[in-house]
Amino acid sequence: MSMIGRNLLFKRDRGADRVKEGAVFRHYGPGQQVETAEVLQINEDFLGIPHVQFSVRIERPDRGRFEDGPRLLNLQDFIDYFSDQVVEAAE
């Protein structure tokens, strides 16, 4: 396998095991914008490409909170965009 092929394979598998139903992830954007996504389900399309269905909450200090969903992204795009997993602290 070429070096490029290995890099693509590694990137494709990176973090996929963390994305499960009920998991929560965040993306931090410009202007202190925070997008929080909760995974609703993961399904494959007819070509076998996994997609993540999720709800999203977008918060900005100057605009408040907006909730939307369900939304759909392929698994790799979801992992790339929502790169920070939210882990609840044990009580």
C-alpha cells in the first residue's frame, strides 16, 4: 500500500469508535460560537458509507441559543467537524 493510501486509511478510521448513539461532541467556532451535537443514530447508506444522524445546539453569547435537527453527515465529516467529545464527569 502506498504512503498516501496508508494516510487515507488511518484518517478514515480515526475516532470512529467514539461515535455512538447518545455520545455528545462539540465544535468551537468564531465569535465564541459553540456547536454541541448529540448522536441520535448511525446508519449506512446503500453504498455502505456510514452516516451520523444528530441533533445540534448552537450557542453564541451575542445571539443566544438555537437548536436544530435531526441533521445528517457522513461519519468522517462528523468526526472532522465535531472533534471534541464531551465526557460527563462521574459523580
